[in-house]
Amino acid sequence: MIKIDSKHRYLNVGCGKRFHEDWLNIDVLPADPVVIHCDVTKGLPFEDNYLDVVYHSHVLEHIPKAEAREFISECYRVLRPGGIIRIAVPDLEGIVRNYLKFLDQNIKNPTKESKENYDWMMLELFDQVVRDRSGGEMQAYLQNNPGNRSFILSRLGEEVRPLLDGSSSKLSLSQKLRKFSAMSSSAKVFFVRSVLSSLIHQFLPGRKYYQVGKFRSEGEIHQWMYDQYSLKALLENAGFKEVRKVTAFESAVPSWKKFKLDGEGKVIFKPDSLFMEGVK
């Protein structure tokens, strides 16, 4: 079990590169020394009724639907009575409404813009579900100087600008080594085992199918999608009360804005998100 020596018992699950040092931050492949290695598919390593807040952004959709209830129940278990869960996921409702908007326009009065935006919404809807390589068709689209840049930025935020500008680059060997050296011992073991397994299977029959299967099990693809109705039902079925849709800047978490996890100023980091909170 992990103990927290912190001002707040706030947990950021699957934090990636966006975290606050006042929180406990966990991820399966930590991007920073302050992030603790943790595979949440094996549960949350905390005592019952221990945390004040559990937060995760764009994590839930990567968990298979059959396992999502157990994961949310784990979040419920580790929260103290009155504790808050905050979730951000891609908003299926927003994707579908935009898809239908541009579909209707393309049928009745198509324009260059409506065609481009329709193509993009089809990628938002399907690409991260069906892709069998990192980045999928979505990355190729972003790197091909699309004419609807402003619309894409309004959907995905500034995080995709490097891809649109062609300034996204792979890490150098020295950068990779520094990143590896900063990992915890357990994260290093997890990483090395993954690399060795991949290398071994390069020489086995059926390696193409192994690589596809390996990629689709590593967490990049979307296993399920949520709208405000289904996400609320998931939370309520796990026992959460007062479940409500909120904005990137609105929260029952004290001093939420200062942590700058979902946005800063007027900028929302992931504008395509559905934000919801509930109370144990």
C-alpha cells in the first residue's frame, strides 16, 4: 500500500505529462521522477477510505468496458466518505453531434470546409478504436497540412499544434536514456520486460499478428466511449452520489483552478472532453 506524505490526499491516475506536485501522481510509464509507477489494471494500491480526491483525464476510455465498473469501484473504495471523483473523457455526444452536423451539411450544401471537418470527425469517432499502429490515420492527417487547422485545434487543443506545425520530433537516444534513468525501479522492470518480449517475438512465426495484438493491448486505443448519460450511470452504479457534468474550470475540489490540470486561464487543454464529478 502507498502512503501519502502530502498536504492533500489527492490522486491523479494515469497522469502522463500533466500533473501537480501537491498531488500523488501515478502512471504505468512515469514521465517524471515525481510520478509513481502503477498499473491500475491491478487495482489502486491504497487503503479503504483514504483519499480526498481521485482524478483521471482520458484514462477511462482506454479500459475495456467489462473492466470499467471494477476500476470505478476501486476509485470509490479508496475515497473517504465525502471524497470527490473527477473524470475527463472524450465526449461521445460532442463527437456525434459534430459528425451529424457536417454529414447533414455535406448532403444538403457541401463546402470544402464541411468536407474536411466531416473527414476529421470520422477520425475522432473511429480511428483510435480501430488503429493497429501508434498515431493511426489521425496522426497522418495532422501531419499533412490540413486546411481545417482551426477546427482541429478547437477540438483537441494546443497539444496537437506541434503535429500540425511539423515540429513534433522523436526523442534522441540521450533523451531516451535520461527518461529511462529517471524511472523508478518497478517502472524500469516493466519497460525492459516489454522491450524484451517484443524483440523475442520479432523472430517468431506470426510476428505481424503479435505486433498488432501487442499494440492493441498496450493502452493507446479506445476500448469504449462515454457520453454524459452513460458516464453518470457508471458512477451511480458504483455508489457515487451528486453526479454532475461540470466544466474544465468548475469543480467541488478545493482550489481546483490553481492545479491547472484541465485548463489554465481561458484555455482548456482537451476541449473535446466531457467532465464529470461525483461524491462518495
